Amino acid sequence: TTLVGYLTASFMLSSLTSRYILEQQTIETVWTILPAIILIFLALPSLRLLYLLDEVGMSCLLTIKATGNQWYWGYEYSDFKGMEFDSYMLPEDTLEAGQYRLLEVDRRMVVPTKTDVRMLITSNDVIHSWAVPSLGVKVDAIPGRLNQTSFM
């Protein structure tokens, strides 16, 4: 910043500079505005696709609310009255052969097959990440925000 400011001041105050150095605003304008226009044309279709991918259809047959807590997840099947449970991780000393540490839980969330499911995901305390890699779903649970995703 200092170098550019010094050079600009010296060009403007010096009588030994050529007038063509100071009168090249046309080329500077072109090489500043042209990349900006190209970036806008690249960004607009991408923003439209991101918006369309984030839309969740209203034809979901099942809605599940997942609430992240410090060491467990709480699940609530909104379409069924009073159907909610908490899912805690299994301690390492209770794991059987073939079970994964920090991934096995005492009560699993169950969803029907070939059904559109809407997930509402939030958190009570800190940022969590709710994910089912085999379905290609991963959503952050943020306190005070209700994130939404769907899968079949």
C-alpha cells in the first residue's frame, strides 16, 4: 500500500512523467471490469443450482426432528404423537466384535424403505454434524437454527 501510494503521488506531482502513463484508464477499466463480468456469468447458474438443490419437496411422507445434545441425539417422529427417544453412544467396554467405536448407539433411528423422509435438524448446545454416509446426507446441527434435508 505504501509503495503504490508513493508511486501514485510521485507520478501526479512530478513534471517529468509522460502524459501517456497517466492516461491509460481505458485499459485499466477493461481489465478490471471484464473479469468481474466473467465471474458474474459463472456464478449466476451455480447460485441457481445451489438454490434448487437446497429445496426440499413438500411431498414427504415422514418428518423426523433430530436434536443434537452434548453426548447424544434426540429423535422425534413429528407425524406420530408421543414418539420420541434419545440415542446414546455405547461405551467402549460394551462393544462387540465388528462394532465401530463412537458410532454404535443403544437405540437407532429407524426409517421405512422407499419413502420420502424429511429431516429437521437442530442443536441444543454446540454445533454437531448429523450424517448418514450411505444415504449421502450430512447436515450441520446449529443451535437456534432449524436445518432441513430430505432423502429416500
